[in-house]
Amino acid sequence: MLTKKSADTPAPTVHHAPAAGSLDDLICYFEGDWVPMRDAKVSIMTHAFMYGTATFEGIRAYWNAEQKQLYGLKIGEHVERLRQSCRILLMNDVPSVDELTRLIIETVRRNGFTQDAYIRPSFYKSTKAIGVRLHDLANELYIVSLPFGNYIDTDAGVRVMTSTWRRNADEALPARGKIVGGYVNMAFQKSEAELNGFDEAIVLTAGGHVNEASAANVFVVRDGVALTPPVSDDLLEGVTRKALIELLEREGIPVEVRSIDRSELYVADEMFLCGTGVQVSPVVEVDHRPVGSGEVGPIGRLVRDRYFDAVRGRLPDYMHWLTPIS
């Protein structure tokens, strides 16, 4: 339930991405062609609009000013997950990984970004129909890309609260599919946190284990070991989460995948969130309790800094994460 905000916990104001300017002039891919975003329109009778029957991916692209190069991050992995989500939603005639990757790269290329960008490909049930179902509905694809900065603070650290809202269980709404309608669940969590003066929410499973943030995976550090919940605890199988497991292991930091109790957050040495939106965001407070020293810890700082060097093409060991876009 919502509680009255105290004077020392003002509502956050800066962790939404900045406005992108004139979105109408950006080029998107829409139902088989590249068009200005102003011309990409659907009917209010579209099934996806009426019932949330769509799936999507969020992909980052990072600008390296020294190299004058834009790098798409983990595009192949995102496309694979998008295709998996389409199978969950009974969507047919989905292009191959190579074709979807080509369409994504071409959409970004046509906008000529010289700054960080966000890319959102989405398949949606395009039939105009009343009636809740997944079968016997056509689907279409759109791809948008736009300039995009930080979603939440990646430097000073973020303050989180444990949400009173539970994550949808996989048997109720498949957690490993990025299903548009399911994000109403995350919206309840995010708004509860912000209206109570926090930056983010920590969500629990129905069984009381730590699940995710509102739209990000969670790592907890105890005694030098990075802990992260298993995908069987109703997680989205995060692309960034998998990348950070690789990064942590390369840096010699042990990783243990296991269920995490809520009270473990209160005794953790460090904690950080990861995902396409939040990137790598250290957590400095949970439920009014400082995490560790109450400042960004050494492992969180190392992971964050190495990650941002990797995604901008500055570290040869991680170039396999990147796709140059020119």
C-alpha cells in the first residue's frame, strides 16, 4: 500500500529517459516498409491495442565518439528471445534471426544517430477483432529507434523498496516472454516505488523469493560472491543478466545462481540492477536500509565501469557482444 512520503525521500525526477525531440520525423519499419513515424498508425480496434497481445524487445545501441561508430548491443540474442516470445504467443510467419537482424540494423542506420539509441522491435496481433484469444489472428512487425539516455541513475546509486505487488507466476503469464500486456504488472510496481519516494521496486515471487526489479534483473553480493535468482523463480531470461554473468566470471568474481530471500537484501554487501533500460545500476538502499556502506561498492563499480567500456567498443574481450551500425 502507498505510504506518505517523508521530507527526506522526495519523489525521483530524473530516471526516465530524456525526451527524444521530434519523434514524428524518425524513420521506423512498419508493416513491411520504412516510413516516418508520423505515418505508422494502427486502428483502435487492433487486437494488440485492445488486449495487450504483442511482444517486444528493448535493445541498446551505444555511440563511441572517438571511433565515430554506433554499436548495437547483443542484437542476435535479443532477436532470438523475440522469436521465442512469438512462439509463446502463437505467432506464425516470423522472419529468421538473420532477416530480423537486418531489418533492425537498417532501421537504425536510416536515422543516422550519433548518440546512444534505444531500439524496439515488436510483433503484435494486428487483426481488428473483439474477443480474448491468441489463435486465428494475424501478426505484424514494427521497429522503432530513438535517441535514449539513462533510465535511472547509474552513477550515485539508486534507492529501492520491496513492492507489495508480486510478480506474475509463469503458469499465469509466461515470465520468459516479453508480453506487452504483462507490463501492467511492472507498472504497478514502478509507480508504487516512485510515489513512495524510491527509484525502483524489488519484486518478490508468490513464494516470497526475490524476483526482479520492475523491469530489471537483480544481483546481490555477499562475501565476494555475486548471487542472482534462477530463471525458475519467474524471471525474464535477461540478455544483460547473461552478459554480466560472463563479465563477472572474466573478472574472477564467483557467480552463484540460486533463490534469494528478502532478508538477504538487508545483509548484502552490495547490490545492483541490470537490464537494457537500467543498464548497470548499483543499489545503495533497500527498504530504508543501507546496502553495505550505503555507497556504490567495489564490485558494483567494477562491473558498471567495465560494462560501459565494453558496450562502447573499448574492450576487445567483449567485441562479440557488439554489432557495428553504419
